[in-house]
Amino acid sequence: MSKEKNSVIGKLFSGKGFYMVLAGCLIAVGVAAWSATAAINDFKKPQSSNEPNNSYISSDIVSSEEPVQNEIIDEPYSEPESVTESASEPTDAKPVAKYFVMPISGSVEKDYDNKTLQYSATFGDMRLHLGVDIVAASGTSVVACGDGTVTNIFTDLSLGTIVEIDHGNGIVARYCGLNEDILVNIDDTVTASQKIGTLGIVPGESADSAHLHFELLKNGKHVSPLKTMGIE
């Protein structure tokens, strides 16, 4: 049996058979080489820009379904206020007296004196007099002695109903002994000669003639009203 096989193989490699086997082997090698070359070229071929590169896409990135929009505020545009204008026009500016007038029409019965004791007919003793007494009939109009702001309205047991006005530059006036029908309110601005009330009674000086007790303070201290106003 082995002799027959050897005979067949010998015939196959002799003559034309040998060349047929060699040709088949060469074709097989060529096909294998071509396949390998094509595979290498496909691997090196650049990826088309139209095809997504999935290797660079992360599963953690999620695109927004709706575009982001800025918030729209339905308000008309207005230009910001100038810093210079704000500084030059303060909203809380208070009026300052440019000149002074007498708060009531009448004569001075008792002058200001913070050093010499004066006799009080009401109390029957000697005491300092920290204002001026201007004689006038009850019901006479009392006016602001200058531009200013009403800072207080109150009643004192000795001086009666009082209107206090800040006239600026540290000067505050107290109009004492008014009737209760006051014509101004706290925080009102007044001008020189503006009527603020009428003359009533000064309880602590009731033994004297009817008069307005008028005091002036500068930086919190009593001063001579007439001298400070430049009327004396």
C-alpha cells in the first residue's frame, strides 16, 4: 500500500504535476499577502470627518435638549444717576437762615442775661433769664425769625407751649408761651416771617405783662437772641 502512495506522489511531483502544485502554492501565498496588505491599509486609513469617532465620546456627557436663554426683565431702560449730580444735590439738605427778623411785633420788656440774677414777679425771687421777653397782646401772630425746620413741639410747665425751630449753622430758636393752635408740624420747613402760631401765656412769668419768651441756642448753649440775630 505504501508503495502505491509513493508512486502517486512521485508522479505528482514529476513533470506538469510539479508545476501545478507550485502554482497553487504561489497563488495561496499571494492571496494571503494581499489580504494582509489590505488590512494594514484599512487600519492606517484616516477616519472620515462625517463619521463620528466613538472612541472620543464619553458616556457621561449629556447634551441639553433646550438652548440656554438669558433671563428677560420686562422693565424700561433708565440711565443710572450721575455720581456728580447725587453729590451736588443732597436730598436731606435743610434750610439755613440767611437773615433774621423779630418773631413778634412788640417791645423788649426783659433782656437775656446768663450772669446777673433778675427778679421774677411770679416766683418772688431772683433768677437768671435765658431769653428775651417781647411784650404783645394775647393772640398776636408769632412768626419764624428765619428759614429753618421745625424740630419739636411740646409743653413745658414753666414756659407753656413751645415750638422749636432749627435755623441752621447750629442755631435753634424756642418760641415759648404760644396758644395750642400751632400752625406748623414737626419736620415742616419754614421761611422767615412765616406765621407759626399766636401768643398765649407763659405760666412761669404769668405775673408779668403778656409777652413772648424767646430763647436762642447755638451749638446747644443759650446765647443772647438779639445779639446773635444782629438786631441788637
